[in-house]
Amino acid sequence: MKPPVFEYVSPATLDDAIAALSAPDAGDVKVLAGGQSFVPLLSLRLAQPSLVVDINRIDELASITEEAGVLTIGSLVRQRQAEHSDVVKKACPLMAEALPFIGHTAIRNRGTIGGSIAHADPAAELPTVAACLDAELVARGPGGERTIPAAEFFTGFFTTALAEDEILTAVRVRSAGPGTGAAYEEVARRHGDFAMVGVGAQVRLDGDVVAEARIALSGVDIAPVRASRAEAALAGRTVDDSILEEAAQAAVADLSPSSDLHGSAAYRKHVAGVLIRKTVATAAARARENR
Amino acid sequence: MAGGSAISGLVGASVHRKEDRTILTGTGRYIDDVQERGMLHCHFLRSTVAHGRIVSIDASAAREVEGVVRVFTGADMSAITEDLSFAQPIPGLHSPSYPAIAHDVVRFVGEPVAMVVAESRYIAEDAAGLIEIDIDPLEPVMSTTAGLADGAPEIFGDVVPGNVVHTDEQLFGDIEAAFSQADHIVEQSLDQHRWACNPMETRGGVATYETGSGQLTYEASTQTTHTLRFLLAGWIRQPIHQFRVTANNIGGGFGLKFSAYREDVAVCAAAKAIGGSVKWVEDRNEHLVAAGAAREEQLTLTAAVKADGTLLGLRVTMKLDAGAYPINPPSTVYAGLVRTTLPGPYKLPAYHFQHHIVATNKASYISLRGPWAVETLVRERLMDKIAETCGISPVEVRNRNLITLDDQPTKMITNVTLENVTAAETFQKLVEMVDLDEIKREQEDARREGRLLGFGVGTFIEPAPGTQEFWAAVGFPFGSEPCRIRIEIDGKVTAFTPQTPHGQSHETTLSQLIADELGVGFDDIRIVYGDTDATPFSMLGTGGSRAATMASGAVVYGSRELRKRVLEIASHILEASVEDLQIADGVVSVKGAPGASVPMAQIAMGCWLAPEQMPPGTNTEMEFVANYDGEGGGFSQASHACWIEVDQDTGKIAIKRFLVVEDCGKMINPAVVEGQVIGGIAMGVGGMLLEHSAYSDDGQYLTATFMDYLMPSAPELPEIEIEHLEFESDKVVGSRGVGEGGTVLAPAALLNAIDDALAQVGRPRVTETPITPTRMLELLGVIEKE
Ligand SMILES: Cc1cc2nc3c(=O)[nH]c(=O)nc-3n(C[C@H](O)[C@H](O)[C@H](O)COP(=O)(O)OP(=O)(O)OC[C@H]3O[C@@H](n4cnc5c(N)ncnc54)[C@H](O)[C@@H]3O)c2cc1C
């Protein structure tokens, strides 16, 4: 469990980092952020890069701002920092709810928002939050900056739309307004483990009626899954047990998770339904309080 | 405490651990801390095929890598070593010998196929990646059922015919009569999964060969330096008098580090061949894949019982999945332990036990904290099923069958005398501490709210250390325990124990005993362990929960002998009779006349420097080797109660409360006892709910990192409440071991609680472990089994 040989640079600016990533002789290059996923991959030799570009010194990637109803979280913001941010709690309650489920405090102290999203583990919380909220992922490469909608970003098992020489610089979400409530729940084998199934839900109420429901699931496919049929089932309805059941069934019918040692496919489907009922009910209750 | 240890206060107190300063300040010496001059590092290339024939291996590219010193293929290694053999004159035991590095057939994923020695571990791993090996796959045998099937591939050919390593049956009492008198026949079976020791420090060692003297030193992470030395010496062709095995801090063992392994052979042989120092530290990935795992057994019990729940007879069959390669001890010991212990603290008039130990294409079956534990698990679950069948409570069924102190001495049906066994008394106390009616009410209330609670109990006896008869029945020696104690020239004390403590706090507990016996300060005592050049021989090192009785006894007797010598000399100097003398804080004085005193340091200095000037006729040897026979040995015992809540939506099990009533006799240090109990229960709970050393059907290993092999962590564990009974025997040393019992009994109480919850909703009992959330929802009938 010792990493193979690689070159290492730690540029202080984003421009220098992109230059290093896109140098013609760079070979197989990898970005190092918090290292909580990448360093284990190196030690297991599942990653064997020729060059590692450490972005931890790039301060411009480490800020949280809210402007004109848009929350922007720099990719290098530590998960723990976002978890404690009042701005995040208010503008993106779903993320604030989801963050404590990531590993343990020590991991969140190092792990970054961007690292988790770029890593794109299908069981991870932040990609699920991004998918749920239709976040915009901002990427910079040698050709400049582009914005990738979450629906196009997560392309498969640990794979994203990022090019090899691009750096994820920020995550943008529309700020949650009044009448919005969010909930995140997951089931893992132990405290801090990756979820077998996780569900994020955000509900906006208009009076007692659901104006908009957003639901995304982790752990049930090769990438985060939006429960579109459940969302549609909820829209325009009042949240009660029967509509929750209907939404859960609609969502679960579309799922075909795989089985592993930690949970069977049947288990994941069942728990997905349970968590959808639970999170949507909680999100709706919170939306009511937040009018 | 009866018996008469001369107690001046430390024994029985929760004295702070001597070990902690070193461990907590990070100044210990674990294997990875060891640095020798010119030390090289090694890495093992391991088979990725479960069963196959090695067609070719080409290490030429690896040998070219800069920094690589030597590459050993199986053939290279076999040229300088003997095959490992654990064969013993046990009738019917088929124990194949095997090379340190495979050169012919591989039999499990993780088996070493080459070893690279290089200037760094990094380079060794780089080079290992360049070794080309071609293995022709053979059909793997991945379960006892597959191994015993007609026409199954014989993984050791005719060395282990039919893959049966050992089979035997033993009959005690009149089993036919028992069954013919039965009102009920109660059957219970369990298929227990593999789980592993996973000490914080993995296996490893540093071997250093001095080419001038021909001396080899192996500093290892081992539970037993002397056994490692005598096993390895022959295999690596090293004269034993030129071979020293040492151990310093040891980051846990749990039974794993009782054997010598093929990697130990390879590391020592490589150091000899190269003429230098070679380090191997097993990484976690290797550890999970290759170090071996425990507990994979399938048992079926059939009990003959009377209508009132009284046991008449019991038939048991066991299949044990031994993995591929035998280690120490031979697997017959495990079968013997299960067979001998299974009747437990219950009256059982007739008993039949049959076992099959089966070779499969997995890493070795190894010892794990209470290696016999499945006997308690199946017996305690059977008791609950008998209760249900007879319409009585789990408490009542135990009360009707338990052997109480009044019944003793008595013999178990397996010919083991029970004396001073208080399992029934711990159970009684446990029952007094819980309100069974209240538990029933809470369960009913919870069910009305749609919640599901469960409650389970269990009781057992633990051979800690066991008795002569017990070990004879098992088929393993029960040696006496030595200790060498020395009063140094300044009156301070050094004791040399063959124990190799790796979490058991022997430096603390043995010091407490010596301090009380000799009247010297706790800090003026040092315990030396883990050095075959210094410590007296014992085959057992630390294992089998022997130390509380055996090592304690050795230091008590050793201290008493030295005390006698000191007092005799002092009686001349102080002109007082021995009976009138006392020792406190290292000073001998006349009772009631504190002015008349002589420091032990003065006596010791005289004895060491000028023995001829000491009072004539006195024994001036300030060093003594005591041997303690255990005074017949004995058992520990405990009863557990476990409260759970089952989440019927997610299948998750929360342990709400866990209560222990234990009796390990006189507690030397209650904090140490409680630490062992809590740690043991954590391990037992983890084993049932989380830990799984899993293989796919084609023999791939599935849980090779801590992402998949799930150790219990603090949030998964309840607060554990402990009540102590301290039975006072008339033995000099009334202390019994307590390190393994938590792991043995907790699974039974937990599974009984789960079965209780299932019964409340009309669902069948658990028959297979681990109890994952998926399995729990399957048992509840919420989801289909795949
Ligand atoms: C014990 C443990 C438990 C964990 N539990 C969870 C959990 O429950 N849920 C969970 O989601 N995660 C969990 N993790 C993973 C953790 O959250 C990581 O922090 C996260 O996945 C990656 O963030 P990082 O900053 O550490 O990224 P790194 O590990 O540094 O990088 C991860 C990957 O993303 C790439 N990358 C990182 N930043 C960028 C960027 N700005 N632009 C482009 N590519 C980039 C890297 O090249 C690498 O491929 C756990 C980790 C551990 C060790």
C-alpha cells in the first residue's frame, strides 16, 4: 500500500495549476485537493499518475459568497467549513443537512466540496445534493471557464464531464427562498460510512400545495439519480401519507440498484422508498415553518 | 480474598496502567518503529487466483529495478528453507506441510508467490508489479459443503483425502436412552460467517543476521516469542542457540499472533541469505486478505428435553471451514475446545459430538479471542428455543438446568470437574438486576407504537485458564507458568515473564502483585517480557487467558520466596524473629518498632557484592525462578443481558442497553477487568453485526480494505454496565482470566435478543450470520431474499 512514483507541484494560483495540468508533456495528471479519496487510491495503486497538482495553496478557490440569489462555493472550501457556514445553512439548507453525513469530522476538516463532486462517488452526498438542486459546476481549463449543469456533469461511476486539464473551481446553486424546506437522510452500515442509500429532498410550498419538489438519490445507480416521477407526482398536491406513498412507489419503480455485501438490490429499493417518504415529509414540514 | 496473598493495598485497586505513558505519548516500539543499520524492506507478491497451478514465473524485470536487492520466487525460497509443518501425532489428522512461498499450487487469494527485498517498501512494491506469473486456474472449493461433496476437487490431493482434515465423533453417556425418554426434541442450527482478529498492529517483523557470529535476531509482533523461535529455527535452518526472538510493544493479537507464519519464515531466511536486516510490516490490505480469519463453523444441535425443559441429551454436529493451510495450534484443538466446553454450566446427562474439519481455498482458520466461542453461541440459543418449546421463560429454562455452587464439585459430561463455578450465581444476580415484567410491558407498548424491541440473555463458563482435565479433554497441554524474579542491587525488582502482553496490562497487574507481596514500590518494579534470551520458556506466551491465574501465581510464589530470603537475612541484622518483621516501601522493619529497620537495598547490595559477609546459613541468591502449577486452575463465568431495538424500515439494530455480571474471582485491577470486558463485547457485537471476511463464489476476497471490512466503532456500541461478583476460593491465586469472555458470550445475548424481536412479530429465528440490515429485513419478511 505504497504509492507509485509521481512528480508533484503545488502552484499558488489557478492559472499556474491549469498550466501545469495542460503542459504538453504532463502525461497522466491528477489534481490533489483534500486527499481523502485520492490518497487512498494512490496507496492502493488504483491511481498511478505521473504528475500530481496540489491545489491546496490556491486561496481564490476557498471562499463562500452569496450574490443576487446565487450561492457560490469555491471548490477548495472544506466540507467542515461549509457545514458551519451560516450563509450555506440559509441559502442551501439541503447541503447543510447533507454535510454531517460525510465520513467523520477529521475527514470533513480536510475533504473539500469540489473534491467530493469531482470524485463523483455514486454513494456520496454532495453529488446527490448537486443533482437535486440542478447546481451549476464551474470548470476552468486552458480554454477558459465553462459552466456544466449537474444533470450533464455526473456521467457514470466515478466519472464526470470534466476534461483532464480542467479544474472544478466552484459550485453554484440558486439560494433557497422562503417557503422552502430541505431534508437529507441516509442509511449506512456504520456512522460515517458511505451510504447504502441516501436521499435528498427539497420542497417549496405555495400555501399548502407543493410548488416544486426536488428529490435525488445516492447509492442506487452509477451516478446520482433524480426521482423525476416522484417529483411530478408531488407537484401541485398537498403532502399527506398517501401522496408520499405514491411518490415513493413512483421513484422506486424506476430504480434498478445492484447488490453488494452491504446491501442487496431489494434492500436498496426498499430503503429508497422509506427515505423518500421520510425526507419529503420532513422537507415539507420545514417548508411550512419557513414561510 | 481468601487464601492469603499478603495484600498491602495495590491488588484490587484500579491502579493507573504502567503501559500508558509509553503508548499514549507515541514512544512505543512497534515493528514499524524498528530501524536497524542498513535495514532492507520487503514486499510479498500474492496470488490473485484462489486455486491454480503455477505454470511459470518470471522475475527478471523486477530484479533489474534500481534499489532491488533480491527477489525470491517459491523455488528460490524453498532452496534455503524447509516446508512449514504443523503435523502432530494426532490420530486421523491430515496436516499438509507447505512452502513459505508457493512454487507449485496456489490455494487461496493472497498466498505469497514471490518476495521482493529492496531498499524501500516503495521500490519493492514497484518491482513486484513487474513480476510475471502465469497460473492455470483450478476449480476452487469455497465452502465445507462444496469440499465434502462427491467428486469435489481435493485441494491437497491425497494428503487430505476428500478435503477432510480431521473427523471424529465422541459419545458421553447413554444418548439413545436420553432421546427415548424425551418429551420434546428441539433442533437448532447456525451457520456462522468468517470474521477476523484485525489487531491495530498487523503482523510483521524485522530479522537481522550477523554474518560474523552467525546470530539471527527476529523482532516480531508475536504473542509467543519462544514458540515462534522453536518453530522457525528448523524451517530456516538456524541453530536455535544462535537464534533470538524478541517482541516489544505489540499492537494487539487476539489469537492471530500465536502461530508462526510463512512470511516469518521468508523474512528470516531472506535476512540470512542476504546477510543483513530485513523488515516486513504487513499492510492492512495484505492483512485482511492473507492473515487468516476465524469463526467459520456450521453447527446443528438436537436436544432431548423433558416437558419441564430439563435437558436429557444433546447431539451436535459441526463443520469447520479450515481454509487451506494449517497453522498453530492444529485445528483439532478448536474442535476439542468446542466439544469439551459446549455443555457449559448446565447439567447434561448424555452427549454426542461429531465434527468435520474441511480444507477450502481460503486463508487459514485462526484463533480469535475465545476460539471456541461458537459453543456458547449455539448452546445459549438452544436454551431459548427449548424455553419456547416448553412454554417457559428463557430465565426459567436456565434456572432448571444450571449447575449451582451447591451442586459442586461435579463433573461435566465431558469429564471436566467443575469446582467454584458461579455461572448460575452470575445469572441469578443478572436476573435480580432486571425487571422481566417491565421488559415485557415495554415491548408490548412499543409494538403498539409500531416499534420492535428485543431482549436476550446468556450465561457461560470460560476456561481461563481451565484445568488439567479440561485441557486433557481438549487435547492440548496445560503447562505450568514460570517467572524469574530478581531483587536488584539497589533493592528494586525486575521480573521476567514468558507472557507477551499486547493489551492485557500485565506490566501493571504483575507489578501490583509484586508490590504487595514484596513490599516494594509499584514504580520500583519492571516487568521484562518478549525476549527469548531473557525470559523463561513457555510454549504459550500470552494466550488462552492464562495470565490472571498462571502469571500471577508465578510472581506471587517467586515474590514470596525472595521475601523469605530477605526476611531471614533481616532477622539476623535486626535481631528479631522473622514473624515480627514487615516490609513496606522497600524497608524491612520490626513491627511496632519503626526505628529498628534495614533497607532492602542494603540487604540486596550485600547479597550481590559480598554474599560471604551475609549472615551464615542464609540464602543470598536474590534471583529466583518460580513455577506455578495453577493449583488445579479454574474457570471464569459471566451472564449477559442485551436490549435492542430493530428499525423495521431499515433493518438496523440498535443496542439500547447491555448488562454484564461477571465473576473472574479476585480482581487484581478492576479498571483492567472492565477494559477487557468492554473490549471483548465490542468485538463480539462487531462480529455479529458488521465484520465479515467475505469471499465470492469464485474465491475472490471481497473485504480487502476497511471500507468493506467493517470494524465496530464507538457510535455502534452501547454503554456497557458491569457488575462484578468476586468469588473467594481457597486458592492462593483466586484470579481468573477475563480477556476473551466478552467476545464469547455477547454474540449469544445479542442473537437471543434478535430472535426475541423476531418472535414477537411471528418471524423465524436467525440461522445465519452476520445480521446485516439486509438480512434483518429478509428475516422480518419485508424484502425477498436474493
Ligand atoms: C473514512 C472515510 C470516510 C468517508 N466517508 C465519506 C462519505 O460518507 N461520503 C462522502 O461523500 N465521502 C466520504 N469520504 C470521502 C471524502 O468525503 C472526500 O473528502 C471526498 O470524496 C473528496 O474530497 P477531497 O477534497 O478529499 O478530494 P481528493 O481526495 O483530493 O480528490 C478526489 C478526486 O477528485 C479530484 N479532484 C479534487 N478536487 C478537484 C478539483 N477542484 N477539480 C478537479 N478534480 C478534482 C482528484 O483528482 C481526485 O480524483 C470518506 C473518506 C474517508 C477516508
